[in-house]
Amino acid sequence: MKLSELPRRTAATVETVDDHTSNDTIARRLRELGFVAGERVEVMAAGPIAAEPLLVQIGYTRFALRRSEAARVQVRLIEESA
């Protein structure tokens, strides 16, 4: 699933960041910010107009991402053990 599709307040882990071109600057910047495989990520809130931007927490840091940027991040839901 894409990060842009993740329901609010649902924990997930990053699987990959998709490159659209070779030497993709946006994908590289997302990785530099901490969007790397295995990191816990959560969508905290969405903006008022067309749900833009998304407030995303990765680790203890929060970022505002455009939906198009969040759509590059592939995530997997964290299974809650009962």
C-alpha cells in the first residue's frame, strides 16, 4: 500500500521508496529524511483542502508531505498482536 493511502493513526513500516527516474531527487530526499525500509511511519493528520498536505510521523520526527510525495513510499501495515 502507498503511504498516501494509509488511514490516519494507523501504524505501518516503510518497505521502499519508488524512484520515478534515475537519480530521482524527491525519492533521494525522502530516504535522507528517514523513509527507509523498516522504519515505523504513521499519518497523523491531513490538510483541509483536498487532504493536502499530509502530516506524517517517522520515528520521532514529523513532516508535511504532498500526496504525490507520499504516494512514492510503499508501506506495510503493522500487525497488532493481541
